[in-house]
Amino acid sequence: MPLSGAWWASRPLWALVLLAITGVIVLVMGRFEDPKPDDRPAPALWRPLTAAVMVCAGLAVMATSGMVGSNGINWVWPLLPVAGLLGFGVVRMPIGPRSPGIASSDDRSSGGDPEDRSVG
């Protein structure tokens, strides 16, 4: 019966079961991740803090008022968290096509083009 003493007593058990399931999923799926190193310097402290405030504000407004009003979908609130993450540089944007002559981080780490190396 919900909200009874036995129900509340079983909550820690449910939390432990869900924690164990999450741990197993992380262990199984973790081997498929191949994160790329982020060579960018750390941003100024105000940038990730402002991005976090915008994400929390957007989610709070959506939780309070919802995304759909009398005039239909209000696209401002769902875009506020995304704008905060992208606008303040927290999320790495995919790099467009490379211009000739500009080395990527992969080229620099491997020493660049082998034909351009001088023989000592």
C-alpha cells in the first residue's frame, strides 16, 4: 500500500536496486565510449556559471508553465538551455570543413605531414 510504513521502508531497497542496475549499464556501455580530448583552454569562470543559470532558468520555466500555452508551443523556453550551453562555449561545436594549410590537432600530435619533415 503506497505511503504506508512498509512502503517507505522499501524505498532504500528500491534505490539500491536501481543503483546496481545503473552501475551494470555503465560498466557494459562504458567500453564503447571513446572520448576525444578537449584541447581548448578552460573558459573564464563566469561562462559556465552563466550557462548553468540559463539551463536551470529554462528548465524551471518549462516545469512551471509548460511548453504549450494557449497560442501553441512556446519555443523560447526549450531553446534557452540550448542557447546557454552553445552561447557560452560549454558544448563543443562540430568543426566545419578544414581549410588547406590549417593543421588539425591530430596532425600536430603526429608531427604533421611526413613529406614536410626535413631529414637531419
